[in-house]
Amino acid sequence: MKEKSILDAAITFTILQLVLIVPQGVRDLVRWENRVLGGSYLTGILLIAIPVFVIVVRRYEFRLMGVTVEDWRKSVNNGFRGWLFFLAPQLVMGFFMQWGLRYQDYPMLAGILSIIVLAACILMSRGMFGSASDRRLLVVGLIMVFPFMVSLGWNGFSTRMLKEYIWNILVGGFAEEFFYRGYVQSSVNQEYQREWKIGKTSFGPGLIVSAILYGVSRGLRVMKPWSGIYDFAWGWSLYAFTLGIFYGLIREASGDILASGTANSMIDAIGEAFLRVVG
């Protein structure tokens, strides 16, 4: 059946959101995890377990889903380059947050950030991807520990920051990438191919579908059906959609989710760590 992959992705996404949003016990557990563990590992387990079930049932190859470390040095390098291109929107975001303005609450601010992210996508796709560099891998490692070095000198070691840092890497980075840029994006592209191009990067409808679902997932985070709250965070959703395009292009150019996972991890972990240090 044509459009089977999109239907599968939509159903899988819906199941994930229903499990996370509807049962009050799950929401209570997630809040407890956020408070005690720095993030919800149940969410991470579901982000991996549910698509793994679909991948096995549909007999997809994990390698074609981007789950491979064959060229991990190149992928980590490309993820690092992606992080560099994202510094501009992240600095703008940090500036506004210091004034108490969050894009989750202000759709206009989310729109401004989205335009900056899309500009970063265009610049990045014109030739950011290249060969591996062991020296750059060392730089990546130093950058990843830099927030903790600053924290020690600024206000001492923060256990809370460490917990959030680990969560942002394991779940916010790689578990999310497995679901959206791995399973969703790859399965749709297998059916429709990658016949579009931006700069030097070829992509297909899978990138758009995964970005839409990624954006919707953020918009749904404010919904609490068991409390009678059915709000949708449109600004958050818009920004996450463009962020999904950004990560999706990295996945397409590199051929695996290790690159987009590296970029995702560095953007979230380092960005939030610095906000906690200076906040």
C-alpha cells in the first residue's frame, strides 16, 4: 500500500504520545524522573523500544535506519560541525532567556529563532560535511567537559547539572535521533527515495515527516488531558520543526544518526549546562 511508511510513522508516533501524555501515572513518573534524575529515562526507553518493534516487524535493516558506527569518526566530526553552525541561534536564544523570554511562551520569538535555524540549515548544507579529523575529535571531547570546568570555577560542582547533562546526551540526543531521524525519516525515505536537494545534501519526504512529528511532539508537551488541559505550544512546535530539519539534514548528509545525535547532544547538553552555570 502506497504511503504505508507515513501511516506506520504516524501510528507509531501516536502510540508514543498517548503513552506519555494520557496516563496520569506515567506523567507523575516522568515528573519524578525530571526532578530526581535530571530527565525522563522512561521516555528514552519508549523512544527506542517502540520503533525497534516496528523495525523488526517490518523487517527493516537497522543499518538503513542509520544505526551504524562504520564511519564513526567522520560522523562525530560532522555532528561537531553541525553544532558550530547552530551556535548563532543558540546564542540568540540564550540572550533572550537571560531577559526571561522563552521561545516556548512567545510564538514571535520562536519565529525569529526558526528563521535563524533555517538560515543555518542553508549555510550548513552548502558544504559542511567532510573527512574525519582526529584533532577535531579531541576538540569535541574538550568542549564537552568545558562547562564542568567553568562550573567548578564559577560556583562549584553541580550534581543537578551532571544529571541533566547525561540525560541530554543519552535521551535528548541519541534516543530522540533513533526515533525521529532513524526510524521515521529513514523508513519514509526508503519508500519515497531522496530526490530533493539543498546545497550538496540530498533528502526526501522522510525529512519533512520526521520534522513535523518532532515539532508536534514539543507542542504536545503542555497538554494534560487528565487535568482538562488541551493546550498546544505553537511557538515551541514551530521552533522544533525547524530544528528537526536541521538534524535531518545532518543525518542525510552523514548517512547515520550518530552525526545528528552528536549535534543534538552537544546543542542540548552544552547549551543547558552553560545556562545553569550563569543562571
